[in-house]
Amino acid sequence: MDRIEVIAEEISRLVPKLIKGMRRGVASDFQLTPSQMTVLLEVFDRKASRVGELSNSMRVSAPTVSGLIDRLVRSGHLRRSHDKKDRRAVNVELTGKGRKTVENLIFEIKAKWHMILTHLTEEERENYLRILKRIDEVLNSNNA
């Protein structure tokens, strides 16, 4: 196995653990599943979304997203509204409760990152940020 394969294998094991570690505690504080958190954060970023848009950006099926949205509507975090240009289309947007939850969620995630970053040197922090930005570029360039 060449070195890039070894690194890819290690990263493929580490990244899910890191994501779980970041979400552990944060999600339970808000009584949300990680998937529900993702939906709320996506809707927050987009202001209003259709199920298909959320499904594509999250890379999960539309029925899966619909189920998540149903639960978030019942909990008062999201509301559905008909698109003004296409009455057949349904948009999803945050309620006041949903917006407050996302703001608190972002604050908690930022605090957790702050705590983690204090364990790295300044150079490691800068390198980590640079590498994450580069990975984001690759993922968004349609080359990944």
C-alpha cells in the first residue's frame, strides 16, 4: 500500500470519530440528533430551502430529509410555506425558536473548537485552518 492509501485509510477512520466527538454533548444539550442539527444549520445558511435542495446538499434521500423536517416542524424549529412563484413547491424556513437554537448551537460549537484549538500551537492552528480551507476548495470544485 502506498503512503497516500495509508493516509486516506487513517483519515477515513479519524474524520467520523472527530465529527462524533464534536457533536457529542452539543446535540444532546439541544435534544437534537446530529442529522436534525445539520438540517437546521443548512436552513440557517440558506434562509429558506426546498426539500430537494436540502437533500442534495446533505447527500441524503428526499424522504429522509422530509422525515427530519417533519420532526423539526413538530418541535417548533421549522415551518413550511408555499413558494410565492410556484405554489406546488414548499419552502422550509426557521421559526424564531429554530433561529435561537441555531445561534446557540453555533456558539456551543465555536466554544468547543476554541477549547480544542487551545491544545495546538499557533502554527498548528494556522496549518489546520489552511488545510481545511484547501479541502473545502477541493470538495466544492467538483473534483471530489
